[in-house]
Amino acid sequence: MRGLSAGRNDALFDATCKLGRYVRHGILSKAEVEKALIQATIDNGYTAKKGKGMKAAQATFESAFARTAQDSLPQLEDRPKASRGYSARYEARPGSAPL
């Protein structure tokens, strides 16, 4: 979003929707997502644009967060930790050579 000069509201909405899923699932906080995106809107001049400002950005956030609150992804469940001290993604799969 930093290099945009046009389409910034759409880009803000899209970015908020993408990150809003992580907020919904408790991976990121809403405050940290908003803080980062507000800084992006300041950096790219969106909030300084006549007729826009922080109120417009805030309305875009709320609209995007409302959309992601209804996403079809299931709530993520806690997963057990790998028992051998390294990530489960490195575990040998059936039919593969042991690590």
C-alpha cells in the first residue's frame, strides 16, 4: 500500500480483510492491525487526501472487519505441540525416509 497513489481505499479494504481473518482467529489483535494500516495510510497520503482523512480510513476498517467476521473459515483449534522438540512439519510422513 505504501507506493499507491490511486485505489488506496480499495487497497486498504483488501489489506484489512486479509489481516482481519487473523484477528478473527486470535492470531493478531485488532489494535495492532489497525496501527500498522493507519501508518500505511499516513505514509501513502491517503489520510491527507482532501475529503478522506482518518474518518474515512476508520470507516473502511470497520467495514472490512465486519466482512471478515462472517468469513467461512472455521475457528482454529489448539494443536498439540511436537513431542520431540521440533516442528511437526518436519516429522517423517508415512512412506518417507526417517529424519
